Amino acid sequence: MALWKVKTGDDFISFGEETRRKLTPSACNEPFKGRFWCPRKQWFFREPCPFINKRECYNYRQICGSY
């Protein structure tokens, strides 16, 4: 059972009870209270990801061989 969950929809993203319009279509690097959401890892990071979208992230992982 999750205590706090991040959910994404077509145009919206929810951080627990707070819902707002997504800034990017892929929901990558969505800012929330000084942290940035990564949909691939399902976690927050202190700095934004260097990749523009999920596809760029996927291509990098394929080239480097890391999953």
C-alpha cells in the first residue's frame, strides 16, 4: 500500500492530493517542491535529467547497455 503516489494522465499529473497540468507530454522532469520526477525510475531527483524525453533516455540506455 502506497502512502503517497504520483499519477499521470493525458494532460495532468498528480503528486499525492495536488493535481496540475503537465509541463511536458512525457512527464519527465516534472518539478515538485525543488525536486524533479523521473517516470522511468518512479522517483524524485535533486537535479533535472539531462534527457529531453523518455525516448532520448531509452536510446541512451540502449547504446550504453544499461537497463
